Amino acid sequence: MAFTLPQTLSSSRALLCERNFSLLLGGQIVSQIGENLNRVALFWFVYLFTHRVEDMVIVGVLQTLPPLLFGWLNGVLLDRYSKKAIMIGVDVTRGVLVLLIPLLFDLHLLTLPLLYLLIFLISTMSGVFGPALYSAIPLIVDKNRLLSANALMQTTGQIGLLIGPLLGGVLAVLWNASGEMFINGITFIASALFLFFITFRESHAPLGERRHPGMLEEVREGFSFVFSSDRTLLGPFFFMALYGLVTGPINILLLLLSKKVLEKGAEGFGDLVSSFGVGMLLASLLLTFYHPRNSMKFIAGGFSLAGVLSLAIGFFSSFPLDLVLFALWGAAVSMVNPLSQTLIQHTTPPHLLARVLTVMSLGFLTGILVGMGLFPTLSTQIGILDSFMVIGLCLLLPALRSLLSALRRWGSGFLGQSVWETEL
């Protein structure tokens, strides 16, 4: 379905004026700032304990692993019970868990294994929240505004990405690690308060009357819908996995690029990350008022552009040029999330939505883990610039596949025509 610019711009403005959505958006801005502040503060805490990079990598794994381990269960629970109650419970629980870290630290009771356990539990709670959020959006937003709602919701992540680390750096200078974690915990509690005042259009049968086929059968239903014979969601699943593959290790690659190639150090690394984040933010804002006619073709075009940009990054080694290229790169690849989420919300029955979103997130998280294991190691073998060229080729895979399909169709038509002419 196509939308004209005035219609969608007016629709987006009206969406921001709706009480329920504005409360959800405001709560997510606070929550995402806390989420990104949490990453800075946790790395700082680990540094205080060990001063070892290896332990920081463990933190990264602990933040990614729980959704992969428990995602199948999360989707079932979200489809069975109230999403509002679960989201509030998740925010309050992770707020309390985060507040335990500075409390135990100040009481000299915090050990490294205990810190790892708390990080794992916080990440487990965060893994529930993502599918809950995007399965709850259709409960407060009309279908014709879902893309604008998803795009605006993605902007909260980009705002958090830009403000959270900056706030963390300022607090690290003005305060201490305990102060950072305390504010982080408060942001999750504040997010729960926003959710408390939102009205969701969800209905459930009384607890005693609910009948479920069994947890494993419900999990199978979610996977079956994604990988069904009509292949409607296979495209979004592939693009989400590819998105995770190339963006998962991006911070490590930007650090290596700044340090080893551009020779700009930590300051250059921060500038590159900010440039990437600004591009993603602008793309999210664009999709709040521009709705492409064909989402999958639009995503494939964005990935193709990002592939060309990655090849250019690998070919050139100019810091000012790289700032521009990474802003465009971030904008090109980040289109996939709101467009895919909208397609999923439109095509999935409400009783399956959380499970389907969870399956899609498993593809994304698997891509992150593969990318984290592949590209940093590859950069030490062939160099960081050549690694970006490999990423570029990966991003061009959808375009190459489409080109081969077009050539195959053209070849079939040409051969068919030749046979016809010969018969004449």
C-alpha cells in the first residue's frame, strides 16, 4: 500500500498526539537511554574488577546469549498472557537487578561471578521486552499507522545510542560507577511507570478457561508460520539475520579502523560510532512519513547501497570521508527493522505475533554471534579494510541473487524465442 507524503506526515503527527502511543514512546526513550548507559557502566564495572579485555568480551556474550537460549519460551508466554503486565514486570525486575549492582558494590559484597550472574539475569529480562514491545504496538496503534509507529519506536533506540554513552561518559567523570548504575536502574523503574498508564486493546480468557496445546506445540506453530510454504516471512528473516551479521561486530571494527588505519584513537572511534548512529536515526525518522510501495525491494536496495558503501570504506582510508560513508551506511541498513516489523505485524495473526517476532529475533541474534565470531578474527588475518570489503560483498548478496534470477529469466525467454523462431 502506498502513502503520499502529506497523508503520512499528518498521520505521524496525529500518532504523536495519541496518549497511549506517546506514553509508550516516552517510556522507551527513558528506557533506551538507560539500556545504553547500562552497557557503558557494566564495562566500567568489569574494568574495575579485572582490567582485562577478555572479561569485557564475556559481558558482550552474556548480553546476547539469554535471548537465544530462552527466546522460544518468551514468545509462548507473551502470546498466552497480558503483554502490559509482562512488560511492567520485566522493567521493574531489571530495574531492581541493576540497582543491586551498586548496592552490593558499595557494601563490598560484589564479586565477579555474582556480577556475571546479575548481567545474565538482566539480559534475560531484556530479551523478553523486545518481542513484547513490538507485539504490543498493534494493540494501541491502528494498522495504517504501524510503519510510522515502528519507525518512531526505532528512533528511541538511536536516541538512546547517542545519549546513553555520552551520559555514561559524563557521569564517569563527575560521579562514579555506582552512580551510573543507580541512574540506570531508575530509568527502568520510570519506564514501568509510563507503561502503567497505557491502555492496551488486549483480551484474554479467564485463567481457568484457557486451553493451550502445550508449550512445544506452541513453539512449533511460531516456527512453522515463519518458514511456511508461502515464504512471506522468509525474506524478512534473511534480512534480519544479515543485518545482525554485519552490525553485530560494527563497534569492534570501528575501533580497529580508527586505531590501526585512520590513527584517530578513541576520539575518532567515538566520532565514527556517532556518525553511524546519526545515519540510523535519520533513516528511522524518514520512515515515519515515507512508506515505500514494496518493503522487501526497498530493504534490498538499502542493503545493496550499504554494500557499495562498505566497498568504498575498504578502498579509501580518509577519516572525513568515512564519517559520511558510515552515516549513509547506518541509514541504509537500518531500514530493515521497522519495515520488517510492520510486515510481520500485518501478516501474522494476533495470537501468534509474539512467537513469530521471537523467531525473527533468533535469526537476528544468530547473525550477531556469527558476525562477532567471524569479522574481528578475519580483520586480524586479512586486515580491517579488506574485512569491510567482505562485508560489502555479503550485503550485495540479495542484489546478486536478484540479478542471477533476472538473467535466468532472460535466458529462458531468449532460448524459448530461439526455439520458436527455429520451428517457424
